[in-house]
Amino acid sequence: MTIYDELVARGLIAQTTDENEIKDLINNGKATFYIGFDPTADSLHVGHFMALCLMKRLQMAGNRPVVLIGGGTGYVGDPSGRTDMRSMMTPEVIQHNCDCFKKQMEKFIEFGDDKAIMVNNADWLLKLNYIELLREVGACFSVNNMLRAECYKQRMEKGLSFLEFNYMIMQSYDFYYLYQHYGCNMQFGGDDQWSNMLGGTELIRKKLGKDAYAMTITLLLNSEGKKMGKTANGAVWLDPNKTSPFDFYQYWRNVGDADVLKCIRMLTFLPLEEIDQMSSWEGSQLNKAKEILAYELTKLVHGEDEARKAQDTARSLFSAGGAADMPTAELTDADLTDGQIDILSVLQKSGLCTSKSDARRAVEQGGVEAAGKKMTAFSETFSADVLRGEGIVVRRGKKNFRRVVLK
């Protein structure tokens, strides 16, 4: 099976241009491809997972990844999938986020001479002369066509700023620049990026001729990835200081029955033959599949030791009711009132709930247990003496636990 056929079999490719040429480039290790990442936080999250795994697969097949960090487009903000304008970041914040991204990406791909490279579009976008850009690039774009693009149509009623309207031109210019300076002949992106990507391909061909080798592939990247990236309690980060290895493991252990095999197929590096054998699994076998998914992805991000520790902790927790490596939330005396803290505050400060109102709903629904007792009243409190030492175990739902201790 060729690498292109494998991408198709894993359900990664949604749409392409010039499919035969794309197959030739990828299958023969001749693709220099880029994927863009906007540095809107200081950590990647699981919504980026599909792109990271794709880069790894293609690099293993001899192709060269170009990681494009949107330090320049970060000043503008992508309107795709948004209902309001993104807040602007300072250059210092953007650079810090870029540095954090590279450190995390090094777990997936190998950087170096003739290997993967990381570039920041601030290096060329911030130097552009406005009039020169209008003449050289603006003349290649039809406003009528741009307004028909889905990424703009969805914002027209809410209001689309001229700042954001330029995003397609900026992203298209990125591909044009990368093609000229790095020999980048292919771009990948999510289905919500299709119009922007086509803009880049057309810009290259209009400026450099129809024979210019520029290809686009759209993946089930953002539509699936963005759903993966969010939970009821916020984002699931790759940074262990934001999402512990145990919580990361539990996130994947708790995926729905209908999604587990799809995630294994798209995100793990298990052989397709092995995954195909799982397609007939049902009932308790799906729990085994979820364990496999959680272990493989935690190993990929946090290493084998952390993956094994998270798996052992989860098995111990759900079979015997306790575990030494359970995620811990630490309270201080300042969190207590008259030496006591109520269950709503415990839920919020432990991170099991995002707010007091979220905590109230959890208690009302009967899904909260603390210190071995089901919580039925908002007035339930815990003293400093109870919280010191090993503290108490707090559970929200069936599989979200914290050990809460007083420092």
C-alpha cells in the first residue's frame, strides 16, 4: 500500500486538486509540504493532533514537512469558524507561543538539514509594502469570488472587518513565498481552509505560469480536530502542565463508542490490518479499543513511561477505587473560610467544574462524589483536618477524578 493509499484508508483525505500529481509526489518522497499553525496559545492541543500525525507519516515516507507558524497572520486573525474578531497578540506573546510549539512538535517530527523546518510568516509578511502588495498580489484576487468563500459568508451577517478580509490574501501569499524560497510544492489544511488554499495555488499559477507545481490537499482536519480539542471543562492540551498525562489518557479513554475506531485509524500508527480486526469489536471489547487508543496517543505525546503510569492508574482507580498517581489539586488556607470549604468550591478549584454554576448542575444531576460519599446538597463542607495529608478523592461523573489536598 502506498502512503497516499494509506492516508485515504485512514480517512484523512477529504478533497484534493491534481490527485495524480499529488500521488506521485507523496508516494515518491518528492513532496515539500506545509501546514500552518496559528500561535494563539502557548501549547498545542488535541485539535492539532491530526496535523501532527500527518506530518510524521509523510516524513517517515521521505517527504519534507514545513511547519509554518502564523506569527504574521496572527496579527490579522483567521475568520474561519469564528463569529467574532480574534483579539490581537503582542510580538512577545506570539514569539513565546512559537517557541512552545516547536518544543512540542519535536516529539512528532525531526527538524534539521534536509529534514523538517519551521518558518514564521512574520519574517516576510511584516516586511511587505502595502502598495506593492496590492499591485503584485491584490490584482490576482476577485472580490466576488472571495465573498463566495465559506469562510467569509458565515461572517457577513455578524460583520467582517477589512482586517480579516485580508486573511485569504495573506495565507495565499504564504504558499507563494514558500514555493519560491523553499521549493514547497504542496499544502495541507482543514476543510474550512479550502478557499484560502485554492487562493494560494491560483496565485502561484497566475504569477509563475500554469506549469508551476503547486498542489493542495484538504484533510478532515479542523472539523474533526476542533471537536476533539474541546471538552466540557476546556481544551485538552499537549503541555503536561496544562493537561496532565493522566487526564490526557482519560480524555481518549472516554471517547464515544462510535468514534473510537475512527480515532485509532486516523491518529495512531498501528497497522491498518490490526485496526481492521477491531472493526467487529463490540460491547466490552470497545473498552479495550479505548485503552489501546489512550495508551498509544499518550505514549506519542508524553512517552511510554507516562503512558504506562496513566494506564495503571486508571485501571487501579476504576477497579479498586484508588491510585497513587491520581491527578491532584492543591488548596491553600486562603481557599478556606473559617477552616471549611464547600463542595461547589472544591469542584471549581479542583478543575472538575469550570464555575460554581457548573458545579451546581453537576451536584443536582447526582454525578458528584467526595470522600466516598455522594453529594446531594450544596452545603456539604470539608474541614482543614480532613483535607490535610492524603486529602479526599472527588469524582465528577463516572471517570473524572481528583485528589484534593490542603498544602
